[in-house]
Amino acid sequence: MNLDLSNPIVLIIGGILLLALLYFWNKSNATSLRKRRNKNFRSSYYQRKKEREKENGQ
């Protein structure tokens, strides 16, 4: 069986695979962006401060 790249079935399957790849790539990028956006200086500062106090108290 010889696959011709101009075959409509091959083009449709390739397009669906490309769209699925782009969808999941976008989903992972959106998740990492959301995690990065939820960070703020104040909460991370107090968290590091508590960790330092625990280390110094031991």
C-alpha cells in the first residue's frame, strides 16, 4: 500500500492530529501560566520567612 500525501484521507487525519497536538500544547501552556500568575511576592515572602524561622529555631 502506497501512501500519497495528497490523499484526502491522509490530509484529514494529519489535520486532526495537528489540531490535537496544538490543543494539548495550549492546555499545558495555560496551566503553567496560571500557576505562574497565581504567585505573588507577599505570600512567598512570608512562606520563606516561616521556613527560616523553623531552621533557626532548631
